[in-house]
Amino acid sequence: MQTSLLHSRLRAACFLPQFSLPCGRSLFGFLLVLMLLSRGLPTQAQTGSVGINTDGSTADASALLDVKSTTQGLLIPRMTAQQRGLIGSPATGLMVYQTDGTAGFYFYNGTAWTSLSASGTPGPQGSAGPAGPQGPAGQGVPTGGTAGQVLSKVDATDYNTTWTTPSTGGVSSVTNVYNTNSSLTSNRTVTLGGFNLDFGGTGNLGLNNNALSLGAASNGNHFLKYDATTDGPILSGFTGGKLNYGTAGANTALSWSSSGVGINGGNNAFTLPTGRGTSGQVLITNGSGAANWTTPTFTANYPNVELNVVNNSIQNIPSLGSTVNITPLTFGGPNNSNATLTGGNSWNGTNFTTGASGAGWYQFLVQVRGVTSSGTETNNGIYYFLDINNSGSFASAYGSTYDLNNSGTNLGSRNGARLNCVVYLAANTTVRFQGQSWSNSVPANTSADGSTAISIVRLR
């Protein structure tokens, strides 16, 4: 028999030294052996069953191929989806294992490759089972009732129910919907329909660190919320907001936006700047409701010596008979190192000018001594006055005093003219001293030996 010969060759091949896999360990090995051995057999169909195992058991008669093992499995061809698709004219029932994409076993159903792991078509519904036992009696429902009534228990007796009209506000007089704690399972909307929602009695409404949205619940830009970091509330608006008062909130008490904070709206509005300013700055209003941070330029402590200059150059002062009646006095020399100009004040040797923050009370102490052009003693002195904003008038109330009595022993003492006065100067005011010779024909000269000097003190 050809079948017996095949069986003999198969059994012999299981122990051939050129095969590395023992018999029964690989279907591929078996098929390879089967092809090699079948080359010596006539090409015709074989009958009977073939068994591959390690215990020598006979193949099951109902199976053409019976593979048995408790330690190994059956390994069929493995390939990618692309390789599977290149199989030409696959036979119906052909099976492979796909390694990529949705990996798993696939078989060809005669039309397309189908995954063995895919869900199949549901089968027909089975027949009805036997009827269950009788359930307990249900709650009795009374007849009648009117629109809007609800079904409620009368007492603890079974089936004893009645139709009840809910009390005002939609809460039944029998059942209180607030008696049981619960949780929302999805978003809920309460439509007021033109009615008010009031909370009566005593107690607190707690948000438990949740925000109270002032717009739609999904809009997180406008809300009232407790902030644990500052231990206080946060009132947020996307571009700003207001705190109003009065009928229907017609009056604004406080408003805020990216431009700053406004206090008391309307004609009395006062706007604060958005920035914090810098150290030492002060808040100054413009008188129209706007405020800005400003760095003060005044000295914190008064009085303050603004100027202390000792003249170091001789200046010629024309006589009264000349065409030049008065001459601005120049005090050459540097300002004393212990004197400080404040408030934006300035000095150019002749003019003292108050700055934008220089308004205040000032004391002027001036001495001018007359000498000859070479700086020697003379009996001809200089009279001068304080000139405010270039008035050029001797009518000033602030003029120098001088000694016309030549009986003294010191000409310099007799010819020294002095001025000591206190004057209020507004911001941006210019002050200078205009002088003239005492003589109608002889010019005078200012001394440069330290006896001509000026001091200006800011009192406040």
C-alpha cells in the first residue's frame, strides 16, 4: 500500500539526522518532510489519517491530520497585510497570521480576507424562557386627580396613596425635596420665567471655593469667587467692571478697567493710575479727576540754603548821570558746596529762577560794597533793589540800605549796601538785583574781596 509506505517514511524521517526539529514539533517541518518523501510516490490522492505526536498514538479517524502536543503549538504562515494581499487566487478557507495593522488570524471566505477576532453577525433570538414567579403587589394609584397634582403617601399602609396639590414654590406639603443630599450628574438649568428666586429664613449659602458665574455658566471671565491665597473675594470682569449704588444701580461708586481704577463716577469721578509708581513718588491730581504718580523735587527739611555765592570779579556800575540808569548785578563765583538748589530752581550768576516745584517762601540776604575800578577803598557806593520778573522799577518794596554818613573810620563799612527780606515766590518766577552808583558823575564798582555776596534761603 502506498499509504503504508508513506507512514513508514514519515516515521523514519522523524529520526533523520539532517532534521533539527524533532518529529511533531513543526507543521512546516512535517510538510517539508512530506514533500521530500512524496517525490518517490506516485502522484495521486491518498486516503486515511495522519498523526503527528510524540506518544505514538493513532490519528483520530475523523481528522485527515491529527497533531497532538502539550508543550508546543501549531505555527501557520506569518506575514504582513501587504504580503497576504499578494497571494494569488487564495483558496476558500486559506488561513494566515497577519503581523501588522490589526494583527491576528485571517481566513479567506471565498470573497475577502476576514479576521477571526472580528465580531460575527448576531444569531437569531432564542425562544422565550419560562414565566417567572408572581411579583409583589404594586403601589395603588387612585383615580381622579387634577392637573398639576402629584401622587403622595397618606400613611405607612401599603397602597395607601392620594393625589396632592403641591404647596407654593413647587414643594409638596408632604415631601420636602431639600431633605436629602445629592450630586448633579450633568448640567442643569433653572428657568425663572419672569419670577424671582428668593432664599428665606436664616443660614448661609456656601459656594465652597467654587465661582459664582455672573454670565453664562460656561463663561469663566465674569465671576465672584473666594481666593484662599488672599483670604478674600475676587470680583472679576473680562475687560473691567463696576460697583454701583442707587435705584437699579444707576450710580457708579467704583469702576475698573485696563486704564485704571475710577472712584465715584459722574462729575465727581476720580481715576487712579494703573501702575504702582516708584519709591518716593506721590499721587498728584490734575484737578479734573485724573491722578498720576509724581516724583517730588522739594527738599524734605526746611529751611534750606539754596544759594551762597561770594563775588569774585569787579563789575562797573554806571553813574546816575549816564544814559544807563540801572544795571543788573552779577555775582561771580561758584555756589557754596553746602548749598543745594531744590524744586527745579536755577541760578546763572545774575538771575535766580524758581522751578515747577519751587514755589515757597524765600529769604534774601545781600551785601554789595563799592570800590574803585582797581578794587581800592572809595566813598562811592551802590544802591540796588530786588527786581521780580524784570519789572525794572525802583518802586520795589525791597531796596538796599546804605550809609551816606562819611564820618566813619572805615570807608568799606560806610559804603556797604545791605538787603534782608522775605518774599513768597510762585513757581517759574525770576528774581535779580538792579543797581546804580550813588554819584551823579562817578561810576561805582562791586568789590571782589569777599565783601560782596548773596545768600538765598528757602524757608518752606
